[in-house]
Amino acid sequence: MELKNIIILGARGNVGTALIAELLKTPDTFTITAVSRSSSTSTPPTGPDANITRKAVDYSSLNSLKEAFTGQDAVVNCVTGGATQYEPSKLIIDAAVAAGVKFFFANEYVGNVGSEQFKRLPESAAGAKVRVREYLEKLAKEERITWTALNGGPFFDMWLMKGPAGFDIKNKQARIYGSGNNPLYWTPLPTIAVAAAAIIRNPSATANRGVFICPFAPGTLTQNSLLAALETVLELQFSVTHVDVATINKNAKIALGRGEVGKAMRGFTISNQFYEEDCGNNLEGLTENELLGVEEMNVEEAVRDAIERYGTDVSVVESMFRVEPCDV
């Protein structure tokens, strides 16, 4: 299967922007259309090499979406995960099928959506990625469309710099959840873009399945290795607070049972990564880095890259940095 005409949804988001930059490294290979909502004021990259057009659509209209997708080989969904609710997502897929699109790239990215830990997350907050994948699998069996999903865990650079990883670089503070030794399977956003572009260039290699990547050797990325790398790169020491992640996990389950979605999500976001007894993001033995051109990197290298892009004066999102056992 060869793809030439590519529709990208969410082109100005983090994934969409990184993917377009990667695809434009070979500007004559693809004709890219960035689709946005009719009310959006965003614009795609411009310039002599930016082989991109912009098209506004009504995301609630099957006909509007079908018209935009007609003549396209692939629809690449880069819409934010939490916004991936089932009915709007199904409408997009149905429009792609109706328009004769050959290939649909699902917006999973986050990790193992088939794990029990991911499946328990409320759709209203985490998105309906599990049900969307089930629908795509059904359509593929009926030979109505080919699909692929890419999963590399949380975006390494964004988690490290914005707080969820447990570090406030600006204020030199670290929050170590539990032992700090639980293996993490995260992927920097530029690496996600490299892998996604590889899928688009050779869609048959990953047809009708999800594919996992992680550029770190198994067991090398942990909170403790991140702390050591940060202190080496920045040549200073962090103040460290140790946090009871087992209680966070327990109280998140209680909050979920009570229907307190916000509290449950904060707790599970932490425990799904850092709690050895209930972690939903172990990708060991599942990754296919070589297939998608993902090169191995060490933790210190990744930390240097993230700091170079973001700087050291980035403020964390406090609600995701300072998660306490009593919060949930």
C-alpha cells in the first residue's frame, strides 16, 4: 500500500506539529492537508517546502468530513487523547470509510491501551481509545479500511518538564513515588514523530494492529535514573520528597468507585507509571523499535535534549506534580 495524499487531524497540536516537521524532511513524498474545525484560527506551517493546505470542516457533520476526506489515501488522527470520545471518533472513521480512504492512523500514542489499568480509566477523561480500536478492528475484518496505532507511553520530554514525572526543574525539587525503581516506558515526542512517519511511509508493515516503541533499554529509565541524570546534566542537587504511591493507588480506586473522576485520574496517572504492584505501562518484550527506525538512547541524552528544547525555567503543572496520597 502506498500513501501519497495525507489528511492530518489536530495538525497544530504537539503530535501533529512534530509529525508534519518529520514528513516535510521529504517534502515531495506527500501532499499534506491539515484539517481544523471551522471555528479554528490556527494555520499550518508555511513556506516553499511546506506542501500543506488547510481545510476547515464541521466535525459533527458526516458530509463535511467525507468531503474533506475524498481523494485522500490516509487520515492521521493527532487529536488530543482526552478529546477522543467515542461517537465523534466513530463519525470521523465512518467518514473516512465513506470517502474511500485506504488507511486510518488512530490517535493512541499513550501506552498499552489493552492493559487492565488503561481500560479502567473513565472514558470521559482518558478518551475512548479502547472502544475506537475495537471498532477499527471490526472494520478491518470486513475489509472496509486498514488501520494502525502507535504507542510509546507518555511523552518523555513533556512529562519530565511539566511535572508528572515528579520533577520541578525550575525549583530543583523531586518527588519520588515509592521506590523510584519501577521501569518506565516513555518516548520523546520527536521519536514518536519519527516512528509515525515510518508507518506512513510503509503502512503495510504495521497494518491492522498496534505497534509499541520505546527508545530506552528495558529497566534503564526509572525515576531514580532520571534524578541522577538531571543532577548530572544540571550539575546540582535536587531536594527529594518520598511519596507513598501505594496509598495513592488505593485512594484512586476509592475515588473511581465514588464517581470522582478527576481525583481518580490524578491518582491513576501517577500509580499507573510508578507503582510496581499495579502498573499498566510495561512494554518490555513488546517494542518494535528497529521496524520503525527508532534508535536507542540513554537517559542522560534524553534529559539533555528535553532541557535544550524547554529550558530550565519551565513551570510545572502543580496539579500533576504535587499528587499526595490524601488528595484522592
